[in-house]
Amino acid sequence: MERQPCKEEYRDDLPEEDFEVEAEADEPDESSGLYEHFRFVADKGQALLRVDKFLVARLEKSSRNRVQQAAEAGCILVNGKPVKSNYRVKPLDVVQVVMDRPRYECEIIAQDIPLDIVYEDADLLVVNKPTGLVVHPGHGNYDGTLVNALAWHFKDNPDYDVSDPRMGLVHRIDKDTSGLLVVAKTPDAKTHLGKQFFNKTTKREYNAVVWGVPEPTTGRIEGNIGRSLRDRLQMAVFPDGDMGKHAVTHYEVLESFGHASLVRCVLETGRTHQIRVHMRHIGHPLFNDARYGGDQVLRGVPSSTYKAFIENCFKTCPRQALHARTLGFVHPRTGEEMFFSAEIPADMTALIDRWRTYSSSSAAQ
């Protein structure tokens, strides 16, 4: 489909809750994992003025209440740092409004893209995203995304506006990561679910195939994650301090294949590329993760036979071997604890089977 012409930019996009970026997020523009939506520089003669009043005067279709909620969610920055709504803007202050997704500057076209819907009711929808599907429209991906698929799914629902940030995806995962995502169908549902992600009360587990076998076989990885200083397309682990944001991943080896292993990762925080970065940090990059060096032979004797085996594995699972397998949260309206699971997809399953066969045959020799 050809890219559709842009409409006038949608401006009523201040959040009503915090959006902590999911660990395997599509590439954001800032090391914080948040996208800038608006930026204002106070004049030299700016009188002291509360930041909520400052922004209401400059943002169309935004109430003071919504600006205050955005500030409470950490989405209002002054000179690069989050502020509360009572902060007084001074001359030459740089005021930013940030969110967890890019601005939708173009019309969202409804497209009939199949969705694997795990659960749906009047308040929310849980979808099992396949690998290769981008979550949000953005640079280079103006259509064919999960948001376009949701626009089609909700095209007959007059209460759902795909361009309204008060509803929709609560978190996101990478294009080449498969697994579970929750979509809010109402503003109240998104507010409630967003707070659960912010407060880290959701239950999220990933399965991954990594190079080597981590020692110990269960552990906790802690290290600030931020934009790499050498390659802006990568995230990196920094020593504790001002660089990056606090991040914690728990892992457990489920099955060892000698030169690779199947692991379970449980998120304590949610940072951009968190699992991919943390596993590389401890010397075990995700298998076939091109961005973080996992698309090379990192373990084993590189004989011609072994190289051929690895190349076949790369072809079997032509992406980072990562799957968001489980998702748990409290229902925003009923208060019921809900838990969902999505089986590992066919490409990763085939990869695991190949490693099992190789490991068994190697042990028998």
C-alpha cells in the first residue's frame, strides 16, 4: 500500500498515565526510551509561571487536568528532568512533553492484517504479536503495523479512536520479537493498566535462546540501560550514576544445549531492549540478534560442519530468538487477576528442536 498523505498533526496527545517502555521496544529517539512530542523554550522575559499553566496556553485541545496527569506520570520535562505540575517555568527553560510512542503525524489507515486475539472484552484486548510486525507507525513504517491492524479490527466501534492516545497499546515489543501485548479499549482501562506497568505489578516472562549457558544458571542482572555512546541504534549498560536508567532482569536456564541454552527472563523493570542488552552484558547474547552481535558463531569450534549447522539455525529462526510468553495483570474494571500465555512460535520451536538434536548427538559421540 502506498503511503497516505499526512493530515493535520494530531495534537491532543498528552497521556493520562505513565507509560513505562516495554523492555523490547521499537527504537525510540531518546535514551530515556521516550519520544518527544512537544518542545517549548521560555522567552528571556518569561515571568515565573506554573508549568501546567505554561503548557495549557500552548497546547491545543489539552486541559489543565490532563497536563497535570502527564506531569504526575513523568511525561513533562524541564531541561531534561521530570517536573511536577507546580514547577515554575523560568526564562529560557526548555519544556518538553514526552510519550512512549512516536507522534502520529499521518492518518492511520485501517488495514486488514490478521490478529491472533488471545482475549477480548469491552475494556481490553490481548493479542499475540507475530514476529516481523512493527507495533507503531513511524519512520520507514507508515503502514502495515499493529496499530493499522487494530484500526481495522475496531473500524465498526464508534467509541475507539486509533489516533487517541488515551486508548490503545499500553506497552510494546520489537518488530522481531513475538508475543503478548495488551490493548486498552477505553481511557479508564489504559489509565489503570498504565499504572500497573509503572508500578511494576504486571507479570511478564520471556523465553529466549541465548549463546552459551549462563553461570550460575539462575541469576539477577542489574545495570543501568541507556543509549550507547558509540552506536545510537544500540542500548548499552552503564555503571550506576547519571547515565541510563535503573534496570533489573531475572533469568533462569530452562534447558542447556552446550553451546546455547533456552532461558526464561522475568522483568523487574522495563527498559528499551532490556533483555537483549542485559544478556549480552553477561556474555550471552540472544541467538541471531544482529543488533547485539548474536548473528555470529560465538560458541563452539568453528568447523565447516558446525558452521553449516549454525547457518541452518539462523535460517530456521531469522530473527532474535525472543518471545513474550506470559502476561499477567489486574482487570481494570472487575479487579480480577488475569494471566495469559502464548506458546513459543514455530520458528523458535524449530530452532530449539535443532539444538536439542545437535546436543544429543554430540553427547552420544
